[in-house]
Amino acid sequence: MERDARRVSSLIRRLSAGGSNSSTAAYKTGVSQLGGGYDVTIGVGTPPQTQTLSIDTGSDLVWVQCKPCDKCYDQIDPVFDPASSTTFFPVPCESEATLLCQRLDERNRGCDRIANQCNYEYWYAEGSHTKGILATESLTMGNTTFPNMPIGCGYKNEGFTLLEDGMLGLGAGFVSFVGGKVGGAFSYCLGGMEGWLEIGRSGFPRNATWVPMISNIKNPGYYYIGLSGLGVGGERVPIPEDTFQINVESGDGGVIIDTGTTATYLPKAAYEPLRDMFRKKTAYLTRAPPKSSVFDTCYYSDVATEWLPKVPDVSFFISGGPILNLTSTNSLIRMNKDVVCFSFSVSHNVAIIGNIQQQGIRITIDGSGGYIGFGPDRCGVS
């Protein structure tokens, strides 16, 4: 959870700085839970080299660690070797054909003028970043190949504590996995240990409840939704009306959906009254000392007798859309065999809905249309 806190700090810094053609084909693949995030296995290159990537709606770059590595961390699979792929092509600094280098945020791109090669550098959390060259490459999921996809070839990757081989960026940017090829169209469902990811528009559910994305021109790479309020056990939490609004001048604030963050982080004006009401309505449980600097509300709960205690639902009131009622699976996180914690914490100003709170809810992103869908089914939580 310390990584989670660092990621939130990094997101807030990036947000504070400001800052197609659509395919109808769909491809569905499984995802698995590892270390607080969710992974997908894909093939990179021709012939495909197996790579395990963390799915991340909060960033827009697909990247893998690459040979020859300057600084690489230990990973699950062999490090990707671009020299063994016939479809790996570095992106030039300036190319009228793709303009891919210019599609990267100016904070994340550079240029090797001698080699005419586009460089990238992405920061994810305190001391965690990847640096390398931007290329195009074939990416394979099952029997489906996506040719000429933007990919970061990371030669210097530091500060990561996970075992994944890189990131599958699903954010709203053009260079993301869903940005250029499928018009930002994808759907996913996260379970307790596994789930699925479906790429393309033809897999969209017919009876989802659709709500418009909230536009933030200062930070266009994230998926924002409107949130009109919170509740605990059917009672509305008293919070100021403007708590979740975006400051149009600075781009601060708003509510982001992020699969790469584990817990949900709320501004102080929302978190403290939510936490206090949850504590009041769970007074029948025995409080435990916090087991992490991230969480301040924990309870004793013996795993031998019950996995998670029964607690009142926590509700998200989506603006113009559904009320998402979250059970203990979505509101508590087990820290060890004896203690669970309220899986919400405080952030500086932006609200980030993490993957624990998304578990069991089918979420569909229509990037080109500007909508986010919920349901209609609640996929199983294992």
C-alpha cells in the first residue's frame, strides 16, 4: 500500500502540471490479480515474446523492459529482445507518417537528434520511472494481432516493486493501447483474483447505464466521471457540493477511474465525513491499530472465522447515472490474517476510484464517444 500512496502522489503531481479511426472488432482476454494490480499476458514482437503487463487506465503508454538493459528490475518473463523481432521499428523524432513522437506529452518525450530517435520518460510514483525509446511493434492477444502499435522500449526502469514486465496503458491518450486503433473502446471487469478485458466496440453491453465523461482540457489523458455524493448504509454523507468539481483554470480536482491504483482516494472534505460515518455505523466491530500509513481505520477480523466482516454498503452517487452500492468486498482490504482496513484514504484534491472499489462491476469506456458505461451485469467476484 505504500506503493499505492506514492502512485497517488505522482498522479496528483501530473494532474497539477496540466497538460481516430475506430475499429469495431473486439477481443476478450483474461486478467489476473497480482500485488494490488491486475495483469494481462500478451505477445510482443514477431515472433511473439510473452510479456506480463499491468493494465492501467491511469496512463497512456504501453511499455516493456528491453534488452540491452541499463537498469532493469526482476520480472516474471524473459526481458523483451527487440533484436529478435522483425516488426520492431524505432520512431523517428519527426515523421509525417505517424507524428507519434509529437503525440507524447511534451513532459514525457525527448529526441536523440544524432540517431533521429524519439525518447520517452514516464514517472509513476516517487522514485519509480521508465526511460527508453518509442517504437512501433506488433502486439498479440491470443490469436489476434494488433500491428504497428506504439510501445516504449524501456532500457532504464527504476523504483518498481512489482514483478510485471511493464505496463499496458489504457488511458485516453493517442499512444495508449486503445487510443489509435480502436477509438478508445474497451470494457473490463475485475474480480477478487481474476477478471477480463475486452478490446473493441462490438463487445459493448446493450443495457449498460451510460454517463458522460467529464472533460478536463488541462489533463485530457484520464477518464473523469461526475460524482454527486457518497453514502453509508443508505444515508447520504454530508459533504460540500463542489467537492468533486474540476477547477477549469488549473485542472485540479475531479474524479478519475484508475485500475492501477488499489484503494480509493478522496479529498479531505469528502474522506473525513465518509470515514466518520463508516466508523459510527461499524461501532459493533473491534477497532485495530492501523497497519499502514495509508489507512487510518482498521478492525480485527480473524480469517479463520470469516474472510471479511459484514459492514454497511458504501455508495457512490454517479452524476446522471447509477448508485453504485459497494459491499465489504469493495470497502475493506485484508492487511493480514487478523486485521482488515477501510479501503479508502485521503488525497490532496483529486478523487481516484481504485480497483478495489471497481471489483465486480462491469465498466465500459467509449473514449471517442465520450461515455462510460456501468453494468448491466455485476461480474462475479472470486
